[in-house]
Amino acid sequence: MLIVLYIIMTILTIISWAGPLSILPYVGSLIYAWSLWYGKVKWIRLCNAIGNSPYLIYTLLTGNYALFIMTLLEVISAAVGFIRLDILGARKTKKREPRKTA
């Protein structure tokens, strides 16, 4: 099913081709679609930050500054969530010792 989605996205990218700049949102969509298909929340957060980075460049180069700000906030939010929950949170759970029951 993911391959079908990739094929559809590729066809739509070819149809709406507006030059090499069109590759940026396509790559971001591929990364994000894979993370949603994979289904682990950790990977969704990480790929959201990575996958939206091409959108940042695209919106900046096309002059869509409102969308640039919105995408930048989304990347920051995903990065903070990944660091806080997946990196620092993983360290905290490793440090916890199991409770002793009497």
C-alpha cells in the first residue's frame, strides 16, 4: 500500500512539475508518509522534523512566508518533542529502579 501511495505522489509531482524546486515538497512527503506507515511515534516525530525541512526551504524560496513560519514552528515542535520524550525521556526511564514490594 505504501508503494501505491509513493506512485501516486510521484505521478502528482510529475503532473504539477514547476522546475527542480518541485522536488523539495515531494521528498518531504515521501519521508513523512514512510514515518506514518511505519507507525512508531518516535519515528513519526523524528521524520516530521526531517521531512518538513525541505518544505522550509521550498516555502522560503517561493516567498510563502506565512507557511514558512508555520512549518518552522512545526519543525521546532517535532524536534522539541523528539528530544524531550524520546531522548531525555528514554534516559529517565532507564535510570528508574523498579519499586520494591514488601
